[in-house]
Amino acid sequence: MAEKETRTRQADIGALNPEFIGSIASQPGDTLFDKSVEGRTGIVIPESDVPAQAFPPQELLRERIPLPSLSQPEVVRHFTDISNKNFSIGKGPYPLGSCTMKYNPRVHEEIAAMPGFAEVHPDQPEETVQGTLEVLHELQDFMSRITGMDATALSPMGGAQGELTGVLMIKAYHEKNGEGEKRRIMLVPDSAHGTNPASATMAGFEAIEIKSGPDGNLDMEDFMHKVDEYKDAIAGMMITQPNTLGLLDTNLIKASAILHENGALVYGDGANMNALLGKAKPVDFGIDVMHINTHKAFTTPHGGGGPGAGPVMVISKLAEFLPEPIVDRDAQGVYRWKQPESSIGRISGKYGNVAVLLRAYSYIRTMGDEGLRRVSETAVMNANYVYAGLKGTFPMQFGEGRTVMHEVVLSGKRSKQAGGIARRLPDYNMHPPTIYFPLIVKEAMMIEPTETETLENLKRIIAVMKIIDNEPQEVLDGAPFGTPVGKLDETRAAKEKVLRWRPKDEQLVFDASAQDK
């Protein structure tokens, strides 16, 4: 550095008083555009070794692409700072009941990134990807064995897509039997995931609600009333086992038998399969088709709505309707893509999210039969430990006193207390549980500690929630206090959308008709 520039910088530094330095350190992070310095670059692009080509017509070109100019360290620091502001399983307990956020083993990331997997192309000839196809074929078999089903398709790319796939197969089954027009009703419990009635509706069914009894099971009186009312118009029922109240529905076997006697099918939402691994098979509850959320049962990543995987399993009479393609092994031992005879078609772009499926395969192979059994036993034990510690503080509206499964749904006592607790927990370096779901539970708090949390963290969850319960309402109303952003106005954010970045000197509005210029 030149001597003159060195002296100048020293003078500038000396002019800064401690208060001013503190104010700089406390400023919120700027955007990359604010940090941009014209001419600065983080990479040197070599000269082109091919002839220059003419640009497209001028009217097709953007007049301006305001990309920022920064050095590599600035970019790395910027995104590292953003990631540090985000709460993750790497920071603290994440007892989010509806989505099961748990530790993802790092070895599975390494396996999924192996060049033999990561660098293949989905359109390569089958002969060149035999290793990948063999793994997927074995995973199909694992999924069938774990659930007790007869066949599996791996292509659905998430739980909701798995649901839609399943009900479309139910629809195709009835259509092939000549009953497609009359079987238009899908029964759905009032505690169901919101995607259940949505999936049924998207598939062309009318969703009819079944009430939950005070014990947390299906209300059999209401169930029988709906069966008598709709009779052979019922295509099936969508059920979660354990249900979304965190309980094993002991009425399901009887309800499934009644539906089967009436020609209907049972769809199993496998979102809570991590409570059953190695202990019970959904087919034994009368379930005919189901999906598994791999992030819930097999520790694959979950975030931002994806990437995900929601394999679908079926009993033998539905195997012909599975989405294409599935992996088959011919008589010569060669693995091939196969289209089932009456397939509902392709449900995803290619063959599903193979990188996520590889992680699930790695987890199953690592754990083995005994390991998977311990997963469900520990998940259930941890949830019951939290329930035992909190039941004197927060009541359980449905099934009070019952053994819960992998999660427990408690009810806040004060007005809007669940929301206040959720806002306050980040101040204790803990992610909130799912709140206000299931909708039938007042001030619902769905807590799932998962099998990956230690006893010390379970005790901490209990202690922190008890502390928050005794804090003044005004504290809960004002929380959080130590997070990068405070209490958000979600209503205003939904009504006054800003969906596109613009420089500070331009108006922050979104114009759907505007061109990117």
C-alpha cells in the first residue's frame, strides 16, 4: 500500500470515536447492491477462445441489469451473515410438530454428493446409470417392507404431492371399475393436515369432514352417520396414523374395515411414520395407499418448501396405477425404468428428487431394522417426557391422560397465549413449536422434540416454556426482542407485496405488467 494512502487511512481511523464505531457495528446489514463498488470483481473471466456472436435484436434485450460488483470475501461474508441470522437445527431445539425438523447426518450429504450420483444426467441411457437404479430399486423395496405395502413409486417430490398422487390412484381405481362417476366423496377427519382436503379437491372429490371424539380418535358415531348418508358415493377416506393430535387412533382398524366392506379405499398420510418405524405397519391398520415424508422419517433435508421427497406405497391391487416411472429389474439382472400398466402418468419432471432419496437410503442402511425401531421408540419417549413435564402447565384438549406418540398437542390457557409463547421462544434460542394447528384445539401448540434431541434439551424445552408461561402478557405481546426482525405484520405483507428489488432511488412497487428493464 502506498505511504500516502496508509497515512490517510490511519487518519480516518483516528477520527472515529468509540460511539461512532459502535453505531456502525449496530447497523443492519446492507444489501449486496448497497455494498457494490463499480469495477470491483470477485472473479477474472478469461478471454473467449471462440468467435464472438451477434446479440439478439435490440428489442429483446434488457436495457439494464443492475448486478452488484463485489470481491469474493464480501460475497462470502454477506451470505454468512444472512445465514447466521436464520434459526436452524444447528443453533438450538426446533420442536416444530407439523414438519419434524431434526438433525440431518452429514455423512448422507457426502454420499449424495458423490460424483457417480451427483454428476449423472436424468436422460442418460439406463445402461450407464445401473448403480443409481440399483439403489433406487432397493429403496423401493425398503419402503414397501417398512410400510407392509406391495409396491412403491419414488417420484413424488414432497408430502403434498404424495397425497395428490395417492388420491389420483384411488380415482383411477374406481374409474377402471366403472364407478368413477358415482364415487365422488372423500372423508377427511377434522384434525387432518390442511393439504388432505386440498388434495382431495384437486383430484375432483368432495371432502366431507369427520369429527374427532374427546378421546382424540375418530368419532365413530359421526363416521357411521356419514357412511350411511353417502353409502357407495364414498371413494375413500384420508387418515393420518398417528393422527395430528399426536395420538394413535384406535378406531382406525374398525373404520377401515367398514369402508372396505362398502367398496371404498383408505389413504394414509404418512407424515407421522416416524412414530411407527419398526413397530407397526400401516397396512395392518387397513391402509391401501400412503406416502412417507422422507424428512420426517428418514432425516432428509427440509426447508423452504423443498427439496423434498414423498414416496408412495400401495397394496397389490393398486400397483398398476402407480405414477411412472418405477425401477424394475429384468430377468438378466439389468435395472430398467418401467411404466405401470394403468399408470396415472408422470407426477414430477423426471424420476423424483434422487439426491434426497439417496439420503433416505443412506439413513435406512445405516440404521438397519433395530436402529429404525429405536428411532420410533425414542421419538415417542421424548414426546411423552415433554408431555409429562408440561401437562401441569398446559392442558391437552383431546385425549387428556393418554400416551402420546411422537408429538404432543397442548393448549394455551390465556388469550392468544400460543402466539405469545411462539414469539418469545426465539429470545431463549429455541424455535417455536407449531401453533394454532390442529385447528380444533384452542390455542394449539404442537410440540415434537424428535428422537435426535438429548435429555438435557428436553428439560430445557420444559423449563423455558414454564418460564414464559409466568411472564407478563405485555412481554409476550412485544416479543421477540433479540431477533434480527421483530413482530411482523403478516396481513400488511400479504396486501402490500414487494416482490422485486429496486434501487433505493426507485419506488418499491410491484407492477405485474412492467417489463424487466
